Amino acid sequence: MSIKPGTIPPGIYGHNRTMVTPHYAVMPPEGILESRLPGFRGTKVHFHTSPQMGARFAQALLVIEAGGGTNHPREDGLEHFFFVVDGEVSISAGEQEKLLSAGGYAFVPAGAPLGIAAKDATRLIWIKRRYETAEGMALPQALFGHRQDTPRVTKHTDGRAWQYLLGEARMEMDMEVNILSFAPGTHFPFVETHIMEHGLYMLEGQGLYLLGREWHECWTGDFIWMGPYVPQQFYATGWGETAYLLYKDVNRDVSL
């Protein structure tokens, strides 16, 4: 049987690294289709996770053309975190506005109108959730920063470092977003099983992630969602440093 050039032959089937379960998901970027949203121009939205998957937050990668962004200030009552993967973009939180380059980040508190205006073609991580109030705690304020200006803290094991982008143990915050960096061969000192939920975006490098009882290979651009109490461990492979951006919910009591 002759096959015309460019025609998919019979018997073809897909191989990929994607795994979606009720408790965790591994999402390589090539399989995450784009969406478009009202109120945005020149912007493709690649949703990583959402309540439809079982998460209690939403995370997406925004791919924005130069000159693209929001058409007007966005007010949805949610809190938002942005991290610039590459490009240059202006983020506004109420009356405050900052121009951010790759490695820059912004926290927009609940109730503050937000705006996005890309100066160059930009890829932007977008995390959003409904703020959970706590008795006696003032609402957190807008925050801007850059990865290169955030201290690296080494603990537990040599070769593994934290950067706390929103600070550590700030009780007014109901979430943290950190960058964890690993020298080749570095790994967690034990398998973690905890109440926190995670959204993980691989910034650089590669490694093996244990989720439940299965190991998954992951590298730059991959996304992983981990629900509460999923056993997890990471082992850095490759020749250079590996780093990922990690969201987690913190500082709030359980709901009964």
C-alpha cells in the first residue's frame, strides 16, 4: 500500500508523558491547547490547572504578543500572582505599576484592579485563587520583585535552595510561591506527604518526580499539579542546575 507524502499512515498512536489522575497531573506543554478570553487582546491562555481538574486554584501560561494584554483593569475579587518566564511586561495592581523583565514577579491582592500590558512578546505564569481571610489579619498588600534580587536559602540538604518570592510564614498570606533550585543529583531527603496543594512549573533543567508510587520524567516547560497528601519526591538529573516555580496554600486551618 502506497502512502501519500504528508499522510498519517494507519496504525499510528500517540505516545506522551501526560498523566492526569484525581490526585495529581503531569502536563507537558505540547499537549496543552490554547484558549482566548474576553477582556484580553493578543493573548493566548494555556490553562495548566483549575477546579475542573480538582484543584482549589487556577494556573495558566499567558502567551502575549507585543502590545497585547488586558483591554481594561480587571476586577474579579481574586488574588493573583504573575511570574515572567520571558519577555517584558507591565503589571498594575491598583495605583501601582511596574515594568517586569524575565524573572520578575508581581502579587496583586484581592480587590485590587489589575492590568497587563506586554512591551515585547511575553510568556507569563498566572496563578489566581479566592483569598481566604483570617481573624485579626490585615489584607496583604501588592508586591513586586525579581528573582535575582530574592535571597537563596539552603536547608535540609546541600545543593537545594529556596527563594521565597512572597516571603515565608507571613500569616496574612494564604499562599506562598517559591523557586526551588537543585544542583545535579540533589533530591528531597524523604518522601513528602502533606496537606498543602501544589502547582509546579519547571523553569530550567530536568529531573524525576515521584507522585504517588510512580516516577515521571519532567523538564523545562512542564507543569505538575499535586493535590493534598500526594506522596512526592524530586531527584534532579541532567548536567546543570534545575529550578521550578512552586505554588502552595499555607497558613489557614482546615475546613470542617
